[in-house]
Amino acid sequence: MEKLINRPEYLEQLIQNKDVDLVKIVTGIRRCGKSSLLNLFCEYLKGEGVKEENIIHMNLESLKYRSLTDYLSFYDYVSERIAKSGKTYLVFDELQVVEHWEKAIESFRLDFDVDIYITGSNAYLLSTEFSTLLSGRFVEIKMLPLSFKEFLTFYEFKETISIEEKFQRYLQLGGMPILREYRFNEVRSNQALEGIYSTVVLRDILQRNNSVDQGTLQKIVMFLCSNIGSITSPNSIGNVLSNEGEFRGGKKTNIAGKTVEKYVSMLKSAYIFYGVERYDVKGKQLLKTLGKNYIVDMGFRNMLLGYRDADRGHILENIVLLELLRRDYRVYIGKVGETEVDFVAEKPDDKIYIQVTESMQIPQVRERELRPLRMISDNYEKIVLSMDRDYINSYDGIKAMNLIEWLLK
């Protein structure tokens, strides 16, 4: 078995929720480390003196459990194995393969002294039937690939490599934990990413949605990858793809906005893309139209498009978005009059406004980045993140910070 590498932030969340009467659900894209996290948690339980027979740990995608396809067979199998005394910890990986699994989970909660932990690789796991049945009785732990901070602990670097070079590696490879085994071999890393990507598309999208046209789905993925952090609407994507479209039997294929919307929603459900809505900062309301989409990991984008440094501003923006999500912020695109703030990040007791840019050295760029922040009159923190290493760390109370330093905070 591969050596487990600790991911303390996530493990801590599980430990804090231990023995609380809520189902713990770890969600995130395939291979981002959910199973390893549950293994780490089981090790932690044993270290705390929990006996082997009080831990039932099953990965439902293993053929060992191929007969447990519906909630009744699953319930019967697990019930027989629950310890006769003391609390039993039920740990289930990739539970989405069991039909109506939520009925079994609710029954375990009612019938036995158990504490339940689940992972799943698509958001259907949290679909309406489930939410209705377990409403208010679960806590979701959203797992993402490695942060830059984690990336630095996962890999071994030569001492001569600067932090900027390490960051460049992170931008190119991304943060999927499995890549560590290839020690920066780009060809092998790309093959591994291709394998994960194909599995996500096949298992979490195509198998669940018979009507999906794989070619159209791939075109939408490529479009979103090329336009990360750009404002798009389903109709505009449909128009662009239709104009580039193939001719079938002498007729051009049109891709409707509705189709695009459906496919993008599937990609979000499989945690490949994250959508960010727009928020009117002055009017304090969410805007229904023209959000942005960001990819879960830069490695996938580079595997699909090839690494392109030209789009560095948007790449950095994507890195910042993922980091804000890791830090438990709700994130929006801020509309301020006719201008825009890259991110408005909120917690119940905190708010930050963030602009992301490659550099603030050129006066016009500096002005463009600061202008929307100057138009916001409240007293919450306002930050511009860039790759500059500069002695200037504030413009009229707006903080200027090096992006790498911010990521390592």
C-alpha cells in the first residue's frame, strides 16, 4: 500500500466532527485524495484506541462488493458486521455506486450506535433525494487537489531551486497527489492526468447521462479551459462552438445554449469545474447572468491544451480562487459600477476584496487594478495579489501582496 501522506487541514475537519451526530461527507474530484484521507482517519481512530472490529471500512468500487448494488443488500451486509458493543465507525468510499444508498445510511443512524463517513466523486451524491432524507444531518467536507503549501511538502526539491521555480512547477503540474510518484516526469504525469480525466468523464458523466454527446462535451471542456476566468454565458459558448462546428450531411451542427448549460452543470457535478457567480457590490445582490468558470486543477488544463504561459493572469486567478475555497470562503465576482473586482470572498464574520494580476509595475495596469477597489466604500480588507516582489505594500490603504507569500500564509 502506498505510504499515506498527511493532509492535516482535512484530517482535522474529520477529527473535529468525530462522534457528532452528523453524516460526514467528503466530496471532490476523483483521485484528489479522499480515499487516502479516510485511510488516515482510520489510522487515527486505531491510534485513539478504537478496536479493529469497531471500524468498518469499505470501498464500494472494489469488485469485492460487486453484489451490493442497492441499499437493501448494502444495509444487510453492513448490519451483520456492526460491533455488538461500543460505537462502530462506518467508513464508505465511493458510495454513489449503491442505488438509494441514503436510505441505508439513514437506517444505520436510527438502528445502531454508529458514526458515519462517506466519500463520493460527484455531486449527485448530494442530490435532492439525499438532501431531503438527511436534511440538516450531514456536514460536507470539500476536498481539493494539493494547495501550493501542500505541494511543497509532498515533493522533494533540490536545495538550489527557488520558491518561484517551485511555483512554476506547481502551475505546470497542478496538485493531483498521484503525480508525486512520477517525480516531475512530465510525460508520465500527463498520462496519469489523462487517465484520471477519462475516468471522470466516463464514470461520473457519461455513465450517468446516456444522452450526452462525447464530442460536444469535449469541445465544451476545451472551450472552458481556453477561457478560464472569462465571463461567458451558455448561449455565447453555444454560438462560438456552432460557428466552429462541423458540417454533417451538408448542414452545420448547432449547439444550443440549453445543451451547453446542461453539460457545464455535469462538469461541475463531477468537480472538474467550479462556477463563480457575479455579485453587485453596491446593490448587495447576486446577479443571475454571466458568471465565470474555473478548473479544479491546472494540471488538467495543461494536459488538455498544452502549457501556455501567455494566459498567466487567468491562471493565477484560478489558483487564487481554489485557495479561497480551501480557506472556506464563499466566493463571488464583484461588479462595482461598470468595473469588476476579481473576487469578493466572504465568511460569516469576514469579507475580503481581491484583485489578481501578473504585475503592478506598469502604471496603466496598476490603475486598472486599483480603480474598482477604490470605488468600494466599506472598511473590509482590499488586496491586490501579484508576482511582484516590491517594497510598496500599500496603495491608499489597499494592500499589495506577493501572491506566493499569500498562498503560504
